[in-house]
Amino acid sequence: MKKFITITLFFVLPVSLLGQSIFDKYQNDKEVKVVSISPKMFQLLGSMSLPSGDMESKALMEIIQGIRSFRALITGSELISEEIDLWVKKEVGDRGLVPEVLVKELEIELSIYVKEDDAGGMLKSLLMFSNGFSSVIPDARPQVKDIKALVLLIEGNFEMDKIGKLISKMNLPGGDQLKMSGI
């Protein structure tokens, strides 16, 4: 009986770990920097870092109110970077995301995938994966040493052209990469 249970766990445990979110898996890993912002905290950050009164700030606050989830991982580990790359490929298929931007230049591979709402005007999900950072493009290199990969997942109801402005304005991970891609 012990042998049966051991064999069953041997086959079931890896399958259950595969379904685990990459963000959950690495939230306590010392080789990974994790940013996870809840909608309430996102609104608080937005109100603190955006001046009130002007039209741009009002537009950015509307975007903030539409965001349900903002999560990012940054790592310098080649092994973790490869695992994140595999996770991104799986998530793209599982979530029905379509490629929006693909950039391969010098040391950089940047992919942005999106899922639109049924009407096609707003985004429900944005998944960005940047593998490698270039020393040739200074704005694309965050102020962290030895970065191999950055993955960013934003969920909610927002417009593509405004999300890059919001992330850059609030100085959040992925802002420089979105700017580099033209968003």
C-alpha cells in the first residue's frame, strides 16, 4: 500500500506543480524580484503619484480603476529565465492571447501578448516577456544588475496605448520595455 501511495504521489505531484502560477512559485525566491500590486494599492499609488486636476491624470486614474491585477517578476538567473519562457508560451495558449509586439534586437527579445474584450476595444490581459536587456539602449536597462528576464502580467479592462504611459508615470517594472516597443 505504501508503494502504491508513493508511486501515485510521484506522478500526481509534478502535474499539480505545473498548474502553479509562475508568480506563486517564485514569490519567495531570493533570485527573483516580485512586484504584485492589488487593485486597491494600485489606486492608492496612482492617487499619490499623479497630480490631480489635469486631463492626463484623470485619464490615468480611469485606467487604474480598470486594473484588477498587476504582477511582475525580474530575475538574473538563466535557469529561471528559461522556466519563465516556457511558462509564458503555455500561458499564451491557455489564455488565448495573441501576439501584439515581437521585438528581437541585439541582446533583447521582447514579446507582448494581449487578449481583447468581446467588443474589441479594451484589453482584458497583457502579458509581456522580455528576455535579455541591451546595454546599447540605456533606457531599456533597469537599475538592477544581471537581469536575464522580466515578465509582466496585467489583467483588467484597459486601453493598450494608455497602459504604457501609466506604467512609465508610476515608474513600475516594464515601463522602459513598453516604451521601447512603442506602446
